[in-house]
Amino acid sequence: MSVPRWFLWLVAGAILLMGLVAGRAYLVPIAIALVLFSLLAALIDRITRLRLGSLSVPRPLATIIGLVIIAWALFLMVSVMSSQVEAVIAASPRYVARIEALLSQAAEFFGRDIAEDLQKALSEINLTARIPGLVGSAGATVTTITLIVLYMGFMFVERGAFRTKLERLFPDPDHSERVHTVIISISDSVQRYFSIKLFVSALTGMAAYVVMKPMGLDFAETWALLAVLLNFIPNIGSAVATILPAIVALVQFDTLGPFAIVFFGVGSIQLMIGNFVEPALMGRSLNLSPLVIILSLTFWAFVWGFVGMFLSVPIMVIVLIVCSHIPAWRPAAVLLSRDGRIPDSESIGE
């Protein structure tokens, strides 16, 4: 008695899902390393294309420059976040007092019982007791960063010999060339996505900082950095990056004016850049269905948490490209696309 093919696919999918969830601690650093490797490779390629008359930047020098830029960006992020920790702890008593005042005012509208429950929950928050946990998390973060750097190093070592391995893996020159075309297409699409997204996210963070800093909003640097990171998460990220600083403005200031300025100012920036600037730069390079993006976001958030949300769109771009190059999977590529159009290229299964 033969086993139905659909049942085999179902079992394989279940095993794959279990592997992704169980191997999260090992797979997430590799995924992040691949993203940074893609960004660094795109940066190096762009530097090598720079020309000063007849002179160009040698690839080894471009690699060093790219590594310095990436290291400086990571150092800046870590410095901003670490410098804000002490400020958060120092400001916490003032915020607790302000929240208690707001709760007492809210009791007049929502009832004394609800306000007392919220105040009781607030009193149970003990930042001092949470500091050891934060230190442990910081140690785990350092370990993860070390793994990511090691993975990136080995990826650069393997990059030079990849084409040779591909030719030996597929002795047929035509087949080898088609597989190489698919891999280059995936690499170019992912690099383009992250390059444009990084530029748009940085633009969003700087514009939000210009709105928040002159008002004297606490931790404006942190909220600007979070705006950069959260902008990589489709739909939800921009909303969270708007709501969080608006809540801080509501607690920090005695009037609603700063809250309204932060909420509508940052929100307008997110809408303008997300609906006009980013689509104009992306063009048709990201031809994914909005429903697919939301479903992918939900799935990868369940599998890998925040990192999965960050990687959900690039993963679906890769799936779309691979499906479009395999004849048997092209119907899936059509379903994944926004308008039914898929990348035109030679297939690897013919």
C-alpha cells in the first residue's frame, strides 16, 4: 500500500517546523550572519565600483572599509543602548510617580477598582530585582554576537571557492550555470531589499529623532534606534515605533501637547516614508502579496520570535525566487506574488 504524496509532504513539513523551533538557538545566529554577510557583500561591491578618474578601490581595501563601517554601526548601536540603561533606572521613580498620578485621574473615568488593580501591578515592578536578569541577557547577547562574527568570517572564506564547488557539484555546464543564476538572483534581491530597507529605516529614525529631541523627550536616541530596527518588521513595526515614544511623552509631560506632537509627528513620518518613499525606491523588486507578508510575519514570529519577524520578508523573497525557477513550483510563486508576475529566468529543473 503506497503512502499518499500529500501525507509525505505533511510529515516533512511537520519535521521541518519542529527542527526550526528546536534549533532556534543555533539557527538564529546563522540567519543573522547571513543577513549581515549579504549587507557587507553589497557594501563591498558598491565600494569597489567607486571611481576616482582611472583609479578604483581594490577589493581587499573595500573589504576592510566595509568591515570598519559595519563594526562602527554595531558599536554605535550598542553604545546608545548601554548609555540609556542608567538613564532609564534613574528616571524610573519619576515615571512611577507620574503614572500613579495619571491612574488617580483615570479612576474618575474608569472606576476606582480598575485604577487600584493597575496601581498594584505597577508597584510589583522592581527594576533592581531585574538587573541580574538583564546582565545575564547581555552575556548571552555577547556570546551570540561572537558566533555571528565567526559565521561571517567563514562565509567570506567560502565565498571565493563557491563557484568552483558549484561547478564540481553540477558537472553539466548548462545546469551549473542555471543554478548559479538562481543563486545570484537570490543574492541580488536580498541585498537590494536590505540595502534599500536600511536606507529607508535610517531616514525614518533620523526624521523621528528630529521630532523627538527638540521637545526634550526622554531617551530620544533609543526611540530613534528602535524606529530604525522596527521598520524592518512589516506593518506592525512602524505602529510600535510610533506608539512607544508617544506613551513616554504622555507620562513624561504634564500636558497632552507633546503627546500629540510625538504621536502625529512620528506617525506622519512613518506613513510618508512607508507609503511613498519606500515603494518608489523598491519599485517592483519586492513583488510579494500583502497577505503573504502578514502570514509570513505571523509564522516566523512564532518560530523565531523578534528575529523571525525581522527576517520574514527576505525569507519569502527567497522562496518566491526559488519557486519561480522550478517548473513544478511556479504555481506557488504565482500565489506568493502581488500581481501574479514572477521573475523571468531559465529554470533549474528542465
